Amino acid sequence: MDPLTMTDEMEAIDEATQYRRKIDHSLARFSAAHDDAAAEEAKKRERRERLTTRSMALLEQTRTALQRVVLIDKEDKEEESEEQHEQTRLQEKKQRHIARNMRIGRIALIVLAVAIFVGTGVAWGAVNWFDAKFTQVSALDENSSDIQNAEAQANDENFLMVGSDSRDGASAEENVGDPSAIPGARSDTVMVAHVPADRKRVVVVSFPRDLEIDRPDCNRWDPAKSQNTDEVVPEQKIAKLNTAYSVGGPQCMTKVIQKLTGLRINHFVGIDFNGFKEMVDAVHGVTVHNEKPIDDTVLGKVLAETGDVTISGDQALSYVRARHVKGDPTSDYGRIKRQQEFIGALLKKVMSSDVVLDPGKLSGFITAFARATFGDNLGVQQMMTLAQSMRGLDSSKITFLTVPTVGTANKRGNEVLLPDKNKNLFDAVRDNTPLPGDKPAGNPAGAPPANAASQPNTSQG
């Protein structure tokens, strides 16, 4: 039986009660269904929550990990940025420093350029002023047929230096004599300084005053006026070298030396005894090395000290003139050696910082030099070329020589030249090849020279 139609006592009930029970029963089913649905929904919600929680946790973990990555990256970037900033700052500082230095450099260059411009103008004016003090004479003949291989000598510098002992204007205190007793002019010192185009060596060759020569026709020289006259002095087949100057002056001496050497003489330097000592005194003395006391039978005691001795102008004048020294049988050759050493020492002193950086000494020397000097193609710049060439070289590259001679005077009292050896010497000088006196490789040390008078005397210049 249908339970909806019966009572608890299994009795039949009316229709209304049945209807109400049906409603209650439906509601119960709906409620159960609702409860089931709610329970299911709760389960679903729980699952969703678990999933959501897990997802959120995972998301949080991911987010945290990402944050850490981003933070590290940010820190790295910040560090990198700071490093880059520091580098940039240093670079900018460096660039500013460079820019400042460049500005300072440009300013310095401008100042230097102005200084050089002004200084050059002043120096040029000073050079012109000093050059104007030199007495100019006519001496050179650079187109002479006696010059050998002239093209190869185009850039060489050849200085013919002559020490004139004219007594004109000399005082008694200078101890050189007077023109009434010793008239005219002589050349007790004759040497050629050869500076090749490459400036790698300097060769100075001296000629004895009594060298026997064949003197050519020459116009007579007037030492008082420092010029040649129209009078022609006939040639002389056998004559002393110093007569070439006393007869024909610088022109005649240049002719003779060019014929003997084949060199193209392009500078003539004449130095007079009158005023010579002022050159030495202007640089406060010159130091020479003296091996033994010098006592001259004519000039007296020239130098008593030995070793490195600084000599004054008066001593220097006697030092280069002495040719009657006791104990020196070579006479003129001993004087030539002293002259060579003194010229080297004088040039060394003039080009030293003690003189070059002292305007007073340098000006005094150039002024004294100009007063005591005369020449052709001669001036401050030309003499500086010679001095700088000798100063800038190692002492082994500066060679002092004497033309090769027999070594003893002949019956006429003249020194006789050895033609073949003379040719070999000046061929080597002109061609800038090893000199005959150079010691060949493998030569025994201390081997005696063939001719002591013609061997190199190397001295620091």
C-alpha cells in the first residue's frame, strides 16, 4: 500500500492529508537534493580552494622567484650602472683633463710660436749685427781647375784657417813684435777643417809654415787695407808656404791649398794675433792638457804647470806661437800639435753650456772673435757649423793630422812633402773613406807608425 495514503496505524487517510504529505515528501526530496548539491558544491569549493591555494602558493613562489631574479638583475644593473657611471665619470674627467691640457698646449704653442718669432727676429738681428763686425776679404775661388771631383764636394764644408801674425796695431804688452821690426803679414798657422756632408766626422789637416811649395802668380796683398792690389807677384818654383800669404794674402794661400789638396775651399778664416787673447779672456780661459813645462828660448817660460791647465789670453797667445821650445827638436811640428789641441779646446769651451747659456760670455767671445778675424763666406752661422760639428761628435770621429812630409828639413830649411802619401790622404778626405792613418782591423796594437809627423793626432773637440 502507498504509505502516503495510510496513517501510522496503517489506517486510510483522507485526500487532503495525502496531498499535504506529497508536498512534504517533495520538499524532503528537494531538500535532500539540495543538501546533496550543497555537499557536492562544498566539495567542489574545497577542491577549488585547494587548487586556488596551491596555485596562489605557486604563483607566490613564482612571483617571489621572479622578484628575486628581478631584484638581483636590478642590483646587477645598478652595480653595472654605478660602474658605468664611475667609468663615465672618470672618462669625462679624463676628457676634461685632456681638453684642458689641449687648451694649455695650444696656448703654450701660441706663446712659444710668438717667442720663437720674436726671438728669431732678435737673434737674426743679433747675427746680422755680429756678422757686420767681421772684416770681409776676397779669398775664395770655388771654380778653380785645381778642385777635384767638385760635384761630390757640393755639400761639404771646407774651412781654410790661417793664423796671421801681422803686427799692425799690436801693443808692446802683447809680445808679438811691432810692424817696424817685422813688417808685412805671415801665416804661422795654416790648417784645413773638412766637414763632410753627412757630418759624421771632422778632419783637420795642418800644414807646416816652412812646407816647400811651388807658389803661383798672385796679386800682392796689403794687410793694412785687408785687400789685394793690382800688382802681380810672379810665381816662384821653390818657396815656403808662409810666403804665399805674405805675398798674396788669402787669395794666394787659397790657390796653394786647393792645388795641394784638391778640396773646394768654401770658407776662409783669418785670425790675427792682434786681439786674439781677448777671445780667450772672453770665455774666462781655455783648459789644455800640458804634458811637460813649456820653456821657449824666444818667448820665455810659456807654461810651467802640467796636467789640465786653464790658460788666459796672454798665455794662450804664447802657447800657440812657441816654436823654439827647449827639448823639442821638431820645432814647427810641436807647435802644430799645440795649435791643434788648443783650437779643439777653444771650440769645446765656446760650445759648452758655460758659454752658450751665458749671454755675456758668448757675446764677448763673438765680439772679440769678430775684431780679431777676417774672412770670406764667414760669419756667426758658419763658425757655429764648424764648432757644433766638432762638439757633437765622439772624440774618435775628430781627427787632427799633419800633411805627410819627410820629417826633416832639407838644406834650404824647408819641409818636403811626400806627394804619393799626400794624394792618398786627400783622396780619402774628399771621398769620405778611411784615412791612411786609420789602424786597419787586425793590426797589432802598438805597431809603430811609418811617419810619426803625418799620423793622426786625435783629440776631443
